[in-house]
Amino acid sequence: MTLAGDFESEQGRSALAASFRRALPSNSLADRVIGALDGIAIRLAGPPASSTVKTAEFHRRKFFFALNVQALCDGDTRFIYVATGAPGSMHDSAA
């Protein structure tokens, strides 16, 4: 899957900032933003034994197994980055 946006180059970051200027024209900080980040816990039946030594890593404090997914969107609400490698027990700030 190819994601929208290029945050590796200066030109790409400028284009991402422009998408926020268009989306938030009255916000003076919009030209300093290249992405909006959020996370979600995707419920799992349980991790496959072959994928981890510690199944407890995937057990959330809300009593279910999960995968912590973090995603970054541009000003046009297109995904520009997705991280799916964090177990459900990991806090969003560490994922």
C-alpha cells in the first residue's frame, strides 16, 4: 500500500504544511503542522504463539488482547504514515 504524502524531503514537508493551511486557513499555526496523529487499539482474539514470546504484551488494561495502531494524516485527511508494530499493552506515547 502506498500512503499519501512525503515527510522525508523539505519539498514534501512543505506540501504537507500547505494541506493544513488549506484545511485550517484561520489558524496561524497551521503552516507549522505536517500531520495529525491518533492511535487506536485493535481488538485481537489473541496473538499467535509464533509471533511473540510474551502474549501478556498484547493484553490491554481493559481486559482484552489488542494491537496498538498509530496513524498520521495530512490536512486532506489522507494517511501519510501508519505504525502497527506495538503490542496492545504499550501506551500510545511509547508506541
